[in-house]
Amino acid sequence: MVNRRNFLKALGAMALGGILGNVYKGAGRALAEAEVSAPPLPWPYVELDVEYVRKMGHLGYYAFECAGGAFWGIIESLREKIGYPYTLLPIPTREEVEAALEEGKHLHSMMQYGAGGALGWASLCGALNGSAAAIQMVSENWKKIGDMLFRWYETALFPSDKSNEYASRHEFFVKKYKSDKVLPQSVSHSILCHVSVSNWCEVSGYASGSPERSERCARLTGDVAAKAVELLNADLKGELELLGTFTFSQTTASCRTCHFKGTNYEMGQFTRGKMQCETCHTDMRPHAHNIVRLELPGSSSSNPGKTVAGGAALTGIIGAIAGVWSYMKSKGSKKPG
Ligand code: HEC
Ligand code: HEC
């Protein structure tokens, strides 16, 4: 599609690059080159309306599920406002999406593989996956913003009150709802689709294959895309810190004093991750032995290597946990990777 608007934008992009009049001889050739070559990342970002993106994310879910929906909701909103270079992406317009939904026609877009925690494997929540991909396209600070988004997700109530409201008042962009009920809410304490969906099903009593669960994830997709844009808007103004500083869960911070991506195997650096450890690891008994061996402050080092057993086990566990905690308090929680 070659039109005057794109042409002027193309010229603008080249002028910025300082190559205008140097490499390109004719305007026609310049246009052709600029239209087919994608500029390096990050691509331009302008402030977006958080509520508009919440609705676009919800609509996107209906066409492309969670990952495709979140990515499309953010990126298509940018394309509507900025045009090039987003015009280079093979994603449908809002009109095309609405028409396809009406006709029950299947559409392709980007990031659809991420649905259901990637191909239904229920690993990383697709709404996070798609949003993080969009964030990485538009900001140098994508790691920081991504961390804030992921941690927020662990603690957020889904679907949000706003999304429940939009659905019950039919204020989202879809014409026909999977469900327009005010849906029960849950906190997942996890970025995993598996945990997020399973917890919600348990709280709500709806099966994972129900239209209500699907609608819950559509609203969640809107909520996550909206939060991503709230963070990106703040980032654009250099005001990310106003939205709070990133902190791990208390337990994760304590575990990460030893367990993080590092080179000291003996110390516990044979794992990595930033998730809430306590979601899965609740039995800390093995540490009873290890804390003694490590001779940490707050633990008994009189019997190095001695394994706690029998009646002493409980005391040992409590001692070990106390040891871990006091050790953690004596250290900071800042660790790389
Ligand atoms: C003081 C350092 C330290 C802290 C803090 C710590 N760990 Fe460990 N942890 C270790 C070390 C060292 C090992 C390896 C022990 C071994 O296998 O000899 C280990 C082993 C483990 C294992 C494997 C245990 C097994 O079954 O063999 C798990 C799981 C684990 N830690 C989880 C956690 C979690 C979750 C936390 C936070 C609640 C935590 N750790 C806090 C040092 C620590
Ligand atoms: C979603 C669930 C989940 C979360 C959250 C989680 N883990 Fe794990 N972790 C596992 C599983 C499953 C294994 C593999 C256990 C096995 O195969 O015995 C594992 C393995 C480990 C091991 C190695 C265990 C061994 O046998 O040597 C360590 C250490 C560990 N995790 C620490 C952590 C820490 C620290 C955190 C938080 C930063 C964390 N885990 C978060 C599920 C989880």
C-alpha cells in the first residue's frame, strides 16, 4: 500500500537516519526502499489509551487467543496511531478482526503459538508472552518493564473489576460474548497458565473447557495488555518508578540469596528463576542437612554434616528455616539473572 501519508512518514524516517539525499537518488526509489526495510528495534512508541488497549486485548483474544490477542491489542493500537513501520507487520486490522468474528472466519496473526501457555502446554501465560513480545519491540527498558509486569501478574486479581464491568455492560468491542457474567476472581501467585487457570477453575467451579473460563482469559488478556501499556506509558515519560519498584516475593528473595543463575554450584546456583518459589516448594526439609553443612549464622554448626532424624527432625527443620531467614536478612536480595 503506497499512499501519500506513508510516503511522508517514510521520508521522515530517512531524514532521522541522516541518509536522505545521500544514498537515495529519486523519491520513488527512496519510497520503495523505506517501505520494504524495517527500521531497527525498538520501534516508536506513543502514549496509548489504557482502556482502549484493554478492549483491544479482549477483542484480540476472541480472534487469536491470549498470546496473539495481547500482542495484537498493543501493536495494532500503535499501528492505528503511528502507521509505518507497524504497517510492515502481517497482522489484521481491527475492522478485519471484527468482520472475521462476525463471519466465523479464521485469521492468522503473530504470537498465536503462545496460546494456553504455548500450544496448550500451560507454561508461561500467553497474555504475558504476547505482551512481553510487544514491550520488547518498543522499549529499551523491556527487561525492567517485563519484570514489573510479571510480578504484578503473580499478585493481581483476574479478571479485573474493570473487565468484569465492561463485559456485564457490553462495553467491550465484541458483539457476541462467550459469557457476559461478572466472573469470580482469583490471584494465581504464578505466571504459569497451568497454575493461573487451575486456581481459577477451583475458585469459580467452572471447567477449563467452559465458555466462562475462556471469557475469563479474554478479560485477563485485556487486563495484562492494559497493564503493559500503563507501564510503557510511564516508561515513555521516564516515570516508571512512580508505578512502584520491582520486588520479589519475600520467600523468593530469601531463596535467591543462594539459588540464582550463578557459577557457585555448591552454594545452590544449579537453578535459576524469579517465580514465587513458595507456590511449588513447600517442603524445605533437605535444607535442614545443608544449613548445618554450610555453617550459616543462626544455625547449629556443632555437628557438621549430621543429618537430622527422628524426634529431632522437627526442631531441625525449624532451625534450618530460621537459619535460612537470618542468613537472608544479613544479605541483600539483589542478585543478577
Ligand atoms: C543459604 C543458602 C540457601 C538458601 C537461602 C536456600 N537454599 Fe535451597 N539449597 C541450598 C543448597 C546449597 C542446596 C544443595 C543441597 C544439596 O543438594 O547438597 C539446596 C537445595 C535445594 C533444593 C533441592 C533439595 C533436594 O531435594 O535435594 C531445593 C528444592 C531448594 N534448595 C529450594 C529452596 C527454596 C525454595 C528456598 C527458599 C525458601 C531455598 N532453597 C533457600 C542452599 C540454599
Ligand atoms: C511452578 C513450580 C515451581 C516453582 C515456582 C519453583 N520451582 Fe523449583 N523446581 C520445581 C520442579 C518441578 C523442580 C524439579 C524437581 C525434581 O525434578 O525433583 C524444581 C527444582 C528446583 C531445584 C533443584 C532441586 C534438586 O533436586 O536439586 C531447586 C534448587 C529449586 N527448584 C529452587 C527453586 C527456587 C529457589 C524457586 C524460586 C525462585 C523455585 N524453585 C521455584 C518447581 C518449581
